[in-house]
Amino acid sequence: MRNRIMRAARLLFCAAAAHVPVSTSAAGWDIGKASSNFELVALGDAELSGRSIGVIHMGNVELTSGRIVAADPLAQPDRPALARTVAPGEYPVTLYQAFGRIAAASMRFAEGKPDRWELAVLPGQEPATLKDGEIFGYPVDAGLGCYMDADTLDLIEEREAQAQKADSDVNYYDDVLASDLDASKGIYALHRPVAGRRGNVAVFWSGWGDGFYPVFWGLDRHGRALVLLTDFSVVENADGRKEPKLQ
């Protein structure tokens, strides 16, 4: 079972070492070096199956404020929201599976194929400071990624407080989240921290596990967000028929 305390030192190392601060505007920076899997969001389920990529339609995430958190929900649940926001609403999350792992995860805001892509950043992160081969992203230390609204963190803390009334030594994964994940053999879950309250979390395996992963906005020609994509570096060129070589 995952244990946040035992992994705290590793998380600090990962966050510091992997702070490889990307946007299409960074001089000399090639977005194609950050990900070759943008085509995933433009292909239908049948086309993806032909490339040995399975599709899991998780359902909708409820964004009550439109401020999106992409993070490891156990190791860094209080990570700041992304700088770009979307309109509050309910948006579908799709997982792309290959080699028995979650290769990528997307959240769709509007139909259409993105005209361009940019790296998702936190407030204060400056893509112009990046050098070739560097990225912004989030560290994973509990083997999970997620999408949720920033306001949902308050619900997670409320649920944890409720659980602590019964047992002060509460582990959110073991005592709360695991039961939701059990239905998919631990692979993913649409978790609602507090029953009857708006605000849920799309939780999913993070590729091969712990690491550092970039998130990207797919934009239309007017700069409107169409989709958000997390690439877990399991496949290359949106193709699951040949496993990428380890770098």
C-alpha cells in the first residue's frame, strides 16, 4: 500500500530534480520533443484499437470553479491549479491504455481537433525561461495522477476529517480511495470525496508509476481550450504496437 510519509524524501528529490521548467513560445523549444502523442485525442476508438491502444471513458469530472488541478492526488493533493482556466461545468475524461498501463489521460472541453498545443503551467512558471529539452510538469510519488477542480481539495480534507473521527490514524488511500479503485483492479476511479456534494476526482494509474509527467493544452485557432492531455510516456507517436525504448 502507498504511504505518503515513507515516500516524502523521494517526493522532495523528484520535485527538485524534475523541475525541468515549456510552451510553444519558448525560443528554440520543440514541443515534439516533449510529446509525440497529441494525435491520441483526434483518433476514434476504432482507430486507436487498430494501434493497440485501448480507450476507457471514465465519465465526467465536475469543475465547480474551472480551476484545474493535475497532480498525484496522494503525494501532492494541494498542488496549485493550472494557470489557464475553463468555464465551470462537467467534462469527460478519457484514458488511453497500452502495454497494460495508462499511457495518457485527457479531459475534453469542446469538440474539434486542436490547431496547436502548449504546455500547461502553474501561475508564475515562465515558459520563456526553458531550454531545449526542458519541461514543466508534475511529480508522481504514489503511482497515480488525477484531474480535479481546485475547490474539490476542500471536500477531500472534509472527507479525511470525517474518517479521522473514527480512526485518527487514517490513510486516505487505504481507508477511502482504495474501495473506489477496487472496481477497476486499482487502475482508475471517479472518486467523490463527499456524497451529495458537487466536486469529484478522476484518479488513474500514472503510466509506469512514479516519475515526472507533462500536461498539455490543445487549443483551437482562437486560443480556446479544447482538451487537456497528460502524457505518461508509455507510447510514442500515438501507437501502442511497439513499446518505446527506455531512455
